[in-house]
Amino acid sequence: MPKVSIVSLGCPKNLVDSETLLGNLGKEGFENTPNAEDAELVLVNTCGFIEEAKRESIEEILKLRHLKGEGKKLLVFGCLAKRYGNELMKEIPEIDALWGVGEEQKIVDYCKEAVGSQKRIEDGQRRIKEIGSMTERGRLGTGSYAYLKIAEGCSRGCTYCVIPNIRGPYKSAEPEKIIRKAEEHIASGIRELVVVAQDIASYGREFGGYSLVSLLKDMASIRGDFWIRLLYLYPTAINDELLSLMSREHKICRYLDIPLQHSEDGILRAMGRAGTKESYTHMIRRIRDAVPGAALRTTFIVGFPGETENDFGGLRTFVEQMRFERLGVFVYSKEEGTPAAGMKGNVPKKIKEERRDEIMRVQSKISLDINKTLVGQRFRVIVDETDRNTIIGRLSSQAPEIDGVVIIEKKHGAVSTVHSAKEEKSRKNDSRLTSHLSRLLRPGEFVNVKICDAYDYDLRGELVE
């Protein structure tokens, strides 16, 4: 079978695109290999959202171009390729072909032609049939969670964002396709479905009555023991119907990722964001009242054009008062083609970075304080990774890849001194439990864990019955 290797950069939405392409290539007889050295065709799915992401994409392409001497083809697609395709081809001549977003079929056609042997394609297709039916997507992540992209593009028009220019206006995916993909994931052993889009709260507005709540109800009705996690909800689109469902449906994690971007009204208006500090404050309180124990994650942008010291001070106070369970900060990145790129009041890079670091210092203390309240409590944890010494898992309040983790240490040997028969019995029971679970655990399993210690973002725990 001809071999391909896909390097997926950027956000989870990009990862879904990469997995969809991988699935389509698999149906055509291509075998995926995680090692680019072993592949005939190396594909890089690029990100062009902010300066840091663009730099990472270019560095990855440059790192892989050395493979050209081995007769491989280097193929580039995605957001950065769409924005700067001509420049990339000119500056990095080792790139054999380049596509933007939404051109998966063109990529598949090119790959089939590049193999140069119809017989190899046919042999690969026969091999796929022998192995079994292919799903619509391949897998590039771990065995515990999978991303479900439910919409493409965005129609919000934030002044700093290039997504509408790259991916076009908002368009919801068909519910039947989403449910089918969810069922495939659950059947394959996935135990956490992470629902993503640029704004999942707007899902279904084209369908006349079928909304995000409708979709979540259908997903939750799928048989099996699994979590559903919601990422990227536009703050003013969150409604009481969604909160009511979250409060009563145990499969939906009590976790909401709501990018606020700022707290001060003047900056929010300049950003083209709906809402005000007052409305955001009311929304946060409403969520916490309606969904007890909800973990709220948000992101902010510091150094937006015109952001004054008073604006930044207001943002810091807002963070201190709201006490978000999870929080990230981006330094404003000037992006070509956006309205914000032409705004006055540029904030020097050093000041932007200092503001980011200051907010993160505030959040680090808040996060530690919240984590300390969990010590001594027992939780259901999903396993992401295991090795001989440690199990890495997550609470339902921790999203994969962006939040902290639960470090579950396996125990070795006997306690040096046992003072009573009761302690000896407890030690043996605990040892048997740990040993038994350590042998059986694999990514995607749920275990019960008692939290023993807390750090700024991570937790440490032990297995319990």
C-alpha cells in the first residue's frame, strides 16, 4: 500500500480536516504512517490564524523539506496555504503542490496520480477491503477522545480575525453526518466527543428549529458510556435551553469554553464583539446558578490597538472577580486583511507580553486555589495515557490538550513499616486494586480517583474503588 503521513497543525478544527482527508485517502488504498521518513507523500495541514501559528507552520515545512532527497513529495494545504500560497511556493520551492481549505478531493486525486501506478492503488484498495470497512475519518489523536466539527466558517465579523476570509461564512454540518461520525467514534472505543466549531452555539440556524440543543440530545441518545464536551460558544448566543440540558444530561460535561476576548466595553466595541462587561458578568453568574459545578474556560486578547493601562486594569480586575476555572491569554497579532490591522493605538510588543504574563500570574493563583478545594474528593477520571509508572487522566472539568491533567501514580512494593493488622489489610487491598487496574487500563477507560495534591494547573491522585 502506498504510504502517506499527515502533520496537522493549529486548532482541533484543523485536526478534523486532517482526519477526514486521511479517511478519504484510506478508502483509496493509502496507508497512514506517523513517521514522515517512511511515507512517500508527506502532507502538512497549516494554520494561519496568528503570527505564532504561521511561524510554526513555516518551520514545520522547512523541517520536512530535507526529505525531498529521498524521492518523497511534500504537499501543503490549509489556512496558511490559502492566505499565502504564492509566497510559499516562491520561497520554499521544495513544495510539490499546495491547496487551501475544503479541497480534500483535489488532494486525493493528486495523491493517486503521484503514486504513478494504478496497480498499487488497486492493490491498496483490495487490502482495505480485506482489513474491513473504512470510517469517514482516520485517526491522528489518542484513543480516549475525538473532535467532532459541527460547522465551518464564521459570520461574526470580529475585527481582528481572518477566519471568515479563509473559511467563509458560517455553515452548519448536516445533523445526520455528525451523528453517524459520533456513532463511529463510540463504536471504535472513543469515550469523549469534543464538539468544536468557530461558534457552536449558532449551530443549526439554517435548519429552522434544529439547534445545538437538538443535536446534543441526539448525541446523548447514542448507546454507551461517554462524555460530550463543548468548545467555543459565543457568549451572547448561550441560552437557558442549553444550560437546562447541561444541568440534567449526565453525558454532557459541565464545562463551557466561552472566548470573551476582553472585558472593557470600548475594546469589545473596537473588536466587533457583542456584549458588555455587565452582560458578561450576568451571563457567568447565570451559568453558575443554572449548572452547579460548571467549569468555565475563556480566552482574552491583550494589547489590542488602543488598549490603555486603564483598559488592562479593568481586565485584570474582571479576571480576579470572575475566578474562571480555566483561562488563556493571547497577545494581539496584527493580521493582514482585517479591520483591526488599520487601527491606531499600537501597543508595543514588550508591553503586550508583560500584560499577558501578568494576567497569567493572576490566573495561576486562582487555578491553584480552585484545585486545592478538590484535594480529598473523589472523581471519575478518563484515562489518556499510561506507562509503567504513571497514568495520565482528566476530570470532566479538564479539556484535552488545553487544560491540566490528573497524574495518577502507580504504587510499587510494600510500605516499609506497618503498625497494625488493619493497616496491613488496607495496604494489601490498595496494592491489589492498583496492580489490577494498572494491567488493564488503556486510553478511554474511566476510573475512580481520589485527589491527593494540587498544583497550579495539574492534580495528583490515586486509584480508588
